Amino acid sequence: MKQEGQEKEWHLIRNDNGEWISDDYAVFLDPVEARLLKIKSKLAGRKVSIQHGPEGSLWCYKHEYNQILTK
């Protein structure tokens, strides 16, 4: 049941494979952050998938981001 004043706005982004996902599962990065994340992922022995978003933005999956930064 939808209550008055409560409305979920859906924002979808497309990954590099053409699949649509909710932006709730993405972390948007600037180019410097993306490069640092790639370095940290390599040092942590983890994989990170940097994706290309709308208007040239960069993003990665939130679960990958959290795994790399908590290691």
C-alpha cells in the first residue's frame, strides 16, 4: 500500500554489458578515484569492474567498492 507523500524514484543505469541496474547498487567515481580504486583492488587481490556511465561518468558496483575498502 502506497502512503501519501511516499514515492520511490527509480534511477537506472546501464552497465558495460548493456544490463540495467538500480543506481542504489553503484558508486559513482571521478577519474582519480577510479584509478586509486583499481590500485587498491590490485593490492587487496580483489577484482573491480569500473563501468562507464552517462555523460562519461565512471562507476563501480557498491559491493565491490565496499569489499576493497574494508580489506
